[in-house]
Amino acid sequence: MRALLLVVQAFLAINAIVGGALLVLAPDGSLLQLPLSFLHTGLFHDFLIPGLILCVVLGFGHAAGWLLTLRRSE
């Protein structure tokens, strides 16, 4: 069961870090072909802050969880 958890956490961490980095590199969403109209709520004007949140909170959070799970399984 831990092996499945490690795979899922690694998958989520890698995708969140890469996706967040792509949003930070191109805050207009062009690298991921995301229109700015997705942010019509007015809270964000571009994808910079959502990209940082995705990368730092979700990406590094799952990476830390992966490391902790890996240490415990040894």
C-alpha cells in the first residue's frame, strides 16, 4: 500500500512543480495554453500567484510527504 502512496505522491509533486513553474515562467498562461479569461473573478490578474501556490504548497508539500513516506517505509 505504501508503494501506491509513493507513486501517487510523486506523480502529484512532479506535476504540481512543473505546472507551477510553467505558470511562473509565463504568467499569461501561454506555455500551458490557458486563457486569462479563466481568472475572470478578479482575484488574480495573471497566473503568477496561482503558479507559485501550485508549485510551493502543492508541489513541495507532496514532495515532503513523499520523502516522509519513503523514510518511514525503510
